[in-house]
Amino acid sequence: MIKLIIRRLLFLITVIWAASTIVFFIPRISQKNPVRERFATLAISGGFSPKDLEVIIASYNTKFGLDKPLFEQYTDYLSSISRFDLGVSYNKYPRTVLELIMDSLPWTIVLLLVTTVLSFVIGNLLGAIAAWPRAPRWLRTFATPFILLQGVPPVLMGVLLLFFIGFKLKLAPLGGAYSTGVIPDWSSLTFIWDVVWHQILPGLALLLGSVGGWTLSMRGMGITIQGEDYVNFAEHKGLGGYTIFKDYYLRNALLPQATGLALALGGVVVSAIVIESQFGLPGIGRVLDAAIRSNDFLVIYGVVLFVTIAVATLMVLMEFIYPLLDPRIRNE
Amino acid sequence: MTPVLQIKNLQVSYYTDAGRARALDGVDLTLTAGEKLGLVGESGSGKSTMALAMMRMIKPPGRIEGGQVIVDGTDLMTLSEQTMLKARLSKIAYIPQGAMNSLNPVTRIGAQMVDAIKAHDEGSSRADIDRRCKLALESVDLSSSVFKMYAHELSGGMKQRACIAISILLKPKVIIADEPTSALDVVTQRQVMETIDRVQKQIGAAVILIGHDMGLMAQFVDKVAVMYTGRIMELSSVRDMFTDPKHPYAQALIRSLPNLENKGVFNGIPGMAPALLQLPGGCAFHPRCSKVMENCKTQRPPSTNISGGRILECHLYSEKA
Amino acid sequence: MTTVSLAQPEIIQPSRLTLIFRYMRRNKGLAVGLFILLLLVIFTVYGMATADLKHAYPITVKSKQPPSWEFPLGTDFFGRDLYVAMIVGLKETALIGLLAGGLGTMVGVVLGFISAYFGGWLDMIIKGICQILTPIPALLIQIIIAGSLDKRDVTIYTMAFVVVLLAWMGPTLVIRAQVLTMKERQFVSVAKLSGMGDLGIIFSEILPNLLPFIAASFVNQVFYAVFASFYLAVLGLGPLREPLLGNTIWAAQGQSAFFNNWWWWPLFPALALVLVLGSLALINMGMDELANPRVRKTE
């Protein structure tokens, strides 16, 4: 067991190293100088002369160590990452990238947690029912169409929901974290309700956009499991349909799905990020969106690296939880 | 002796893209308490279909088209879906073919015995149920500690015995064992067969043993039924079947068994089993039969009783009768 | 002794076409998916032939017009005819999908083959890289790549390339697993024993048997490519001048289209994408059922 933990931790470190290296080298391959780009835009709008520009760029290059040889930059970069130092924002200097992320993180975590749990539970239940030949016909006809949602990614779902529910029916706000003009006050129930109210559409978009994937994969899993000998034998034992469904079929089919949850995490996080920028929610997504729009490169790299590390860590953690669910692995 | 099991004109068809396949084509069978019947035949002859039909567990695209399965005076085919659930395991039990994989891998063996009892009588106390489970485990030579174990902790033979223990939990009148030893090694096969034999005697149930292994079967059953294309061609006592088979197909089948006298000679049956989608008319065996006659090609032979309690479906004998 | 007839009674097999038709009737997903895709292709080809494609670009028509007879899907803030923009956008989406999908599948097939067939340290390296890259969310890395490119340089082709860079691991692992099982099958051993060379075995024995998996992988990759390019575009990382469907939605959101009552602007491209992705998903599911009979429906 200890050997396994060490192996997985080494794997995690390798993944983080690989991700950091990709994030470090890709921008440098593309010969685009983020500092120059940034100040060039400022120069156009702010009206300072090209000569000033060169001076400013040179001072920034020294400050951020961009004038050192590439390899030294790389080692500096790796050591700063190991200290959780993701640099500072050009745009919101002197705020650090980590600060920006930490400010917005709670919003993203709540949104992700609620929608992922709901979508996992609902999607797997629907998929299990869709594949279960003894489920009542009406229930199966109800469950099966959810598979089609798999073709509609959350962001598209967002556009459709915005149109039908937000725009046509006016049942939900079109965006923002809370109503305009409201002063944030977390002790007031009206304010909290207002926030929840604004989360419903993006949450629904994420939920509906990801539930189909679970339905589909669970249906496939269910079709395999229902052909297993133990499900058959359970029926030979004269067990009722509900017991077989719950104890023999669902339990076994859910195990591989739990691994799937780890793998799906990356996609869900990215969807949440795009959804946040789409709905103007103050999560990591908006930090990234703002950074992309204003060429704030260290923030882009920092957010990507942070999310990557978080996802990879969660995946490895889930691998430790998995044996607790499956007695066959637990004993090894 | 009153029969505990009577099967009358049982018919099952499978509906496929290419048409309707008659998997069971009018089967009749009678067993008394404690009697052991071996069911043999080539793959696809309808043995497993018969087992599933008796449990009323034929799944679409298959369908039970007609007939009766009377266990202990009740015709299972007339029961409601709910009563049929109760009849499984308590009247008629099934020992599965793939014992390696027949136990739920994620719950304890005990839980899989308890849920079986609970599904049939809700009144018993938990302590009573546990006691019955452990007794059943002991009667198949498993220690009662197996109750708390998982399937992957048991060997192949132990898993199969656990399945037997489950199937006798409610002392059924009829036990169907569908190739119960197919995945086991020779020594374990013998132990499992002895276990079935012993528990069957304890509870006095009739047993239908389905299998390919005629040698193993000869040692355990009283009667043998030979199936071909969903029909029982010959039903005789073990001794009669092995020393003096009457039906040409049964003769060919027995002749194809290896024995010590003519070592190295392998007598196969010429031709191939016909596709069920389009059976030859008359007697389904006639294209391969060495004693084929004109009326074999057009008329299906009736089921005929001959001396020694033997039943045959062959024109050779129906004419003499 | 009478002669034993060995003749099998003839089984009347329904014609191939009838069987395909019957299969399609059961595998409704595949049929519906192919049908929708066909309609989209017809729409795009017809539009390319009849419409003035210049109107897909800014300041060519009157701006902010709701759907009408003149502009069936309306026009946007920048003066683009959204009907023409959709035609061009669908064409470009198809281009990215086929290009990235094809490339990704090709890389996957080659690497999967090499990895599984030759084994050893090559296999270790390829498998290792796949495993390390799998936990890294590809879309995030693509954001970095796309964001590092000069916005003026981003074209449909760079877009396809960006998508492919991190999308070959899936097909590689699938093909690798299939080749591994196939290597153990008897027909391959027989070919080896009869002195056939590695290339001969790969092309005449293994590849034909892999075709269903390669086809399924390809459809999957096309779906993924369309999906990924849409996400990049909707974040404003696409080729900004092109009327790619995702770009149109990004532009509409940038101008707060719903707040301003220009609902048609983001809605129609979104619906078109739903049809594209939906049909691909249906075909994908249908192919899965074909390539993997275990999930075939029993009814």
C-alpha cells in the first residue's frame, strides 16, 4: 500500500512537471513577447513614445528575469512553481496571479461541486434505467432521450437556456453574479437568494450539458452488467426486480463509472470556466476570460497551470478512494 | 409415485432478423421425487433453453409459445409474475452454468444468501435466517466463515458449492443444474457432483442435470434424455441408454464416445446439426440418419412408449407399436 | 447400408440490403445521425453554390436586422448576413473536424500500431507519454497554445493543428489495445509461422480487422475536434475574422446580444452546432454498437 502511494505521488509529480513544462515552453516557441505585446497595446491607447516603450520593456524584462538564458528561466520558473508562486498580473499589478485565483475560487468550487454531484447521480440513474430491460416502459422512454444531451456541450446549452428561459420566458437573469446595484452582503438572506438565483441558469447549463455523458456511458456499462452471470443467478433466486437493480446491477455498474468521474473532471472544469465567462460569474472562468481579452499572459498561464494541477491531483486522489468501493481491489 | 415435475408440450421460439427459430418443439417429461435425469445433446439442441423455460426466464427475442410445467401440482406457466418470483428457488431452483461468475463480486456471500431467503419469507428473524444460511453452507462442505467472505476469496469449486448452497436454501422440489462443472478441473468436478448428489438426497428433490460429459453423468443420474433440435429423441434409464440405445441418433451419440476397446477409433456423427431457422421436415434427424425411411421425411414421429419405461420419438418404433 | 445425406437444407438468407435496412431500423441512432448530417451537408453545399459568400464578412450588409425574407437568419452588429455566415461557418467547421479528426486518428493508428506491435521500450515510451498527458485537461493547454499564437496568424488550419496536438492519445490507446488482443489471435500466429513479414501482417491481417475500430475512432475524433474548436472559438481564441460558428457566438456574447434583444445572433449558430454535434454523437453511438457487439441492443 505504501509502495502504491509513493508510485502514485511520483506519477502526480511527473504530471505536474509535464504540465508546467508545456506551459513554460509553448509561449516561448511562438516568439511572442507578452511584455512587448502588453505595452504595445498600452502605448497605442496611453500615448507614450516608442522610446519609452523600449525602456519600460527592458526594465520589466529584468524584473521578471526575461533577459536571462532560457534554461535559467526554466529552472527559476520551476522553483517558483514549487513555491506556489505563479507571478503577478500585468493588468492588475501588483496583485499576484494566485491572489486573483484564490479570490474567485470559491465561486467556481461551489458551482462545480453542486453540478457535478447532481449530474453524476442523475445521469447514472437515468443510464441505468435506460439499459434495464425490466424497468417500466414509460420510465425507460423517459430516460433514453437524455443520452441525446450528450451531443450538446454545456456552453451551447448555456446559449439555448439563455434564449428560452432567460430571454423568452424571462424566468431567470441573463447573467452576472447578483442583481446590478445590489451591495454584496453575505449576512443578508435576500442577497444570498439573489446569488443562488443568478447561479441557476449557469448551473442548469452545466448540469444538462454533462448529464448526457453519464447517461450514455452508464447505459453501455449497464448493458454489459445485465448480461453478467450474477445478475442472471439473482433472477433465478427469485429476487424482486428492485433488489436485483440496486444490489446486483447498479452497484457493479457504478464502480467503473467512479473511475470515469476522475477522467471527466478535466472536461467539466473547462466547461465550468467557459460557462462562467459566458454568464459573467466571478469565478476562475472570468479571471481567465478577462486575461485573454487583455493579453494578461501570466494570468492565463497561472490559471491554466493551477487548474491542471488541481485536476491531476484530484484524479490521483480519486484513485485512492476507488479501492474503498471495490472489495476486489481492497484486499490486494 | 406421484410425479413432482410434469412438462407437457413445452414450446419456445426465438424471433430473429432471419426468421423464427423453434428452440423447444413440444417437449414432454415426467419426474418423481428424488429422481435424477441427465439431459444430453449437441450444442444448440435446446438443453439450456429448456432449463430457462422451466424457470420462466426466457428473454426476448425468445418466447414461451405454449405448454405446461407442473411442479408439485402447480402449473408454473399460469402463475402471475409475482407468484412466479416466489416459486423460483422455493419450488424450482437453478444451479448456474458459469459458477465462476455467478456470485456478486461486490457483496459478501452471506448477503447473497440472506436476500434470497428474505425475498421468499419476510417473517423470519435475522438470527434464524443466518442460522439457515450457515447450515446450508455446512451441508455443501463449506465452513460457515464463508458467510462473511467475498466471491474472489473462494476457489472455483467453493464458488460452485456456494451456488449449490444458495439453490437448496428453500428446499425446492426440483433442482436444475446447467452444466454445473463445466469450468472446473476433474477432481473438483467429482466433488461438486457428489455434493449435488448428497444435498439432493437430503431434501428429496428431483434433479435435472444438463451436460456434455456423458461419463460423469452416467455415474450420477438414473435416467438420460437425448435432445435434438428441441425435441427429446429418446428417454431411457442410464443402463439401457449406454448398453442398448434405440434411437439412431442416440446410437450414434453413444458410439461416438471413446472407450478402451476400440482405442484410436473416433466415430463422429455424419453431417451437421441443422439450423433451427429451417428444420428439415418430418423427423428433424432424417438427413443424417443411417436408417432413414420414406415417411421420416414427411411425418414427425409420435412419442412412443416401449418396454422398460423407455420413450422414443422415431418411426422405427412407432410402426411396431 | 443407406447413404447418409450430408447436404444441408438451404437457408434462405434475406438480401444484404434488407439486412442493412433492418439493422438500421433497430439502430435508429445511427440512421437519424446520418440523416441529419446529410441534411447539413446538402444545406451547406446548396448555400455555397447559390449565396454570395462575401456577405459572411463584416460591413457587407445592413447591420442588426432581425430574421426576414431578405436575411433568413438576420444580420449582426458588424453587418454580416448570418445565413451566409452559417454556410461558411458550417463549411469551416467541417474542414476543422475532418482535418483534425483525420490527423488525430492517423497519428493514433500509427502510434498505437507501433506501440502494440513492436512492444518493448517503444511501447513503454508511447504508453507512458499517453498516461502522463491524460490527466492534463487538453482544452486548457489548447487555450495556452491558441493564446500564444499571434491573433493575426490564427487560421482554420492552425486551429485544426492546435486541436490535434493534444488529441491523439485517445485513438492511440484504443488502437494499441485492439492490436494487442489481435496479436494474440490465431490468424496472426499462422501468418507469422508461414513467414510473412511484419508489414505484410500489419497490412493484410491486422489492419482489415481494425477498420471498424478505426472508423469509430475517426467519428469520435471529428466530434472532439468540432467540440474543442468550438470551445476555443467561444473563448475568443479562434480565427477572429472567420465566421466560424463558435466565433459568431463569442462575438454575440461580447456585444451582449440577449441584453440588446438581438436574440437571433447567437441562437442560430448554437442550434446549428447542436445539430452538428448531436448527429456526430448519434453516429458515434451507432458505430460503437457496430464495433462492439456487446452493447448491441437485445430487442
